[in-house]
Amino acid sequence: MQLSSLIQSIDIIKTIGSTDVEIANVQFDSRKATEGSLFIATRGTATDGHQYISKAIEQGAIAVVCEELPEALNDEVTYILTDSSSDALGQIAHTWFGKPSTKLTLVGVTGTNGKTTTATLLYQLFRKFGHKSGLLSTVCNYIDERPVEATHTTPDPLELNQLLAEMVYEGCEYAFMEVSSHSIDQRRIAGLQFAGGIFSNITRDHIDYHKTFDAYLKAKKRFFDDLPETAFALTNLDDKNGMVMLQNTKAGKKTYSTRTLADFRGKIIEENFDGMVLHMNDIEVAVPFIGRFNVSNLLAVFGTAVLLGCPEHDVLVHLSSLQPVSGRFEALRSPNGFTAIVDYAHTPDALKNVLGTINDIVNGKSQVITVVGCGGNRDKGKRPMMAREAVSASNKVIFTSDNPRDEEPMDILNDMLAGLNDEEKRGTLTIPDREQAIKTACMLAQKGDVVLIAGKGHEDYQIIKGVKHHFDDKEVVRAYFVSMQ
């Protein structure tokens, strides 16, 4: 593709050299540059691509997009100066792969909690309607039926657009994707044309990256600010920042709520560990999901499907047959009658919601035993908050490792324990080995009790001292169940 065509959609400050050159590939990693590459020098959190411009040229790059020109210019290389290389990367990647988001209906889901469930259920729902569909999520990406391993919540712009292009090639009509705050801030989604955006909720998370909650909120809000007039913006009125997200959007504003008047309304009629009976826009529907937070997720799915033109009654019929996402309030029944719940809850608000749902169902008649930890090299401020939420809504709590990464597990656990008073600490156990912590919780559980194993959900690994080890909460629970028989 001609360089002149690739750069049509980016903001250019200055061009040095000819744009009438044929580009063989687009790269932002200098190590991948080859003969005929366009190298885009982006500034990351750990490295600055501008330091590797000469390396990319040595390897054959014939054009460079950058925010700062090198001191020494190569006469055989074209330089494109822009004010945002990250934005340019997204725009160029979209163009390079044939602008795939314009050839299908793309819907993005953003928020602290609920993104994976909402995006995955939309993918399931539209396939039930007979539409070939794609999914970009934390758990797994799908190109219709074909799974593609997910490495990030939102992939880098080249991988993202390549996946969308493959969806178009395979005949997908719809694509549903999680949109993380990192991807918005780093402009990974630049250039994409969204048909709609969904806001789930926002609570404290990723403060290690964004530094302040206000910056985190603004990152989420920018997604809606950038939506076109032709799109819809569907927001959760139960979140105090729900309408804040839509303040400056040009998209059509729509709402959902479990508590107040909204375009899409829902409330729980009956609930147990097998599912719920709901009223959704005054129509009764039974679903195999649990918890008010899942009512919100289902309302987002319901509202989105209706806004995309699906008949309301048909959507509600299909909702009853959708399946919960792996590791999201996933219930496992033991041979002696207690229930283990594996959930991805890794923020204070998510843990509060899950424990609130469990307590609503057991209604004080059984014990709630919680196993929980916090990730290493992440926001330390939420650690004591997580501990307080666990203790305030559980009969017994076992603190354990999550993904300690490069930190010492006991340092993380001590940060959590710092949120408790002496009396609260005496009512807890600290077992750094996660497998032993889970087994201990199961041994403590009696018939009717509930063991919540929080934090990792679908993940099948632990990162310890930079090394990724296989570890799956559900495997540990099932192995314990086998040992009981």
C-alpha cells in the first residue's frame, strides 16, 4: 500500500521525503521491522519507540511516523511528524487492514466490572439469532466459532485490526469488544468506527496506571466523547457516574437500571444459586444467572440487542438460554452439600457485589467463607479496602496469594491486613499458598455453606517472580471434591 494512502487519516505536522513509496508492512516494534516497513515510534509506559528509530531503519524501514524527529535524518527515509504517534498507529492500522470496523457492526463495552460478561453474552445472543459474530474479550477472542487466545483485554492496534479483518473475511456481521481504560488512554482503538458503546459502572481500579480516579474516569468518558452521531451510547443509571459518561457524547443516549425509570428496566423476582426470575421491561424471564450485578449486565445486553434492531420478545426468549461466562460467579456443588463460587472479583466494589448476592441468597442460614488476595505490582491502595469488604460480609476469611508477580506474597497480605483492626484480624486466616487456602476453606465448609474464591476467575495461571505457573481455582476445587468421595 502507498504511504500516501496510509497516512490520509492522521494529523500531520510536517513531512520530510516522498510519500509515493510502497509500504510492505506496518510495525511499532523496531525488532519486527523489515525491508519496506513503516515504523511508528510510540511512547509506552516502559519504553519510548523514538529511541529505536535508527534500529528500525537499519532493519529496512523506509518510512517513520514520530512525534520528535531524530537529530540525524536519513535521506532515503520518509519522516512523518505528528502530535500523537499512538493515535496515528491506530488510524494507520485501521487503514492497513482495510478499515474492517466499517464492514461490520462493532459495539464496545467499557467500565470497571461487567465488561467480559456483557460482551460475551452479546456474542452468544447474536449467534443464537443466526448472525456470524466476533468477540474480543479478556477470557478469549472468537472469530465466529474459532477461538483465538486473548493476551490483553484490548489488543494492540495491529492485532486488534487484524482480528477485525479476519472477522470480516469470515463473514461476521457483528463484533463485540471489551474496551479497557488503558486502550482508550493509549489510543489503541483510534480509527475504529463503533455502532454503539455500553457503560457498565466505574469504581476504583488501575490507579497504579492512571494515578487518580478522576484520570481513570476521564479515560472511560473519552470513549463516549468520541462516538459518532450515528452510534448509540447505553449507560447504567444505577452508577452515579452513569450520566457523566454521556455528558459530551454526540451519540444517541439510552439508559438501563434496576432501581429507577430507564429505557430498559429490570428487577429480581426470585433468586437462588441456580438462577433468577426477572421482570425486564415488565416481562417475566428466567435466566441461569445470579446477582443484581448480573441483572445490570443482562439489561445492557437486552438494551443493546433492541437498539441494534432485534425484536424485544425474541431477545428475552434467547436471554433465558444464555450461559454464564467462565469464572464469573461460577457455582460448583460439593458432594457433601456446600457450594463453591469462583469469581473474578478483584476490586472492592466487585467483591462487595458478589458477597452481597451470596448473603441475599443464604439469608443468614449458612456460613459464607471467603478466599481472597490482591495482585502484586498493582494498586496498593485497594488492598486494605478488599480486606474490609471481605471481613464485613463473610463469616470466615482466608487471605492468600493472587498473582504476586514481583512482590513478596506476605507483603501484599500485610497490606491487606492493615485495613483491619485487631479483633477483625483474629477472625481471619492467612495462608499464602493459594491451593492450601482453597482446600482449607473447603474443609471448613459444612452442608449449605458457601465458599467464595475471589480474584482470579477464569485465569489458569499465577505469576510468581515473573514466572507464569499453571494454576486454576476451579481445578483445585474439583480435585478436592474428588478427594471427598
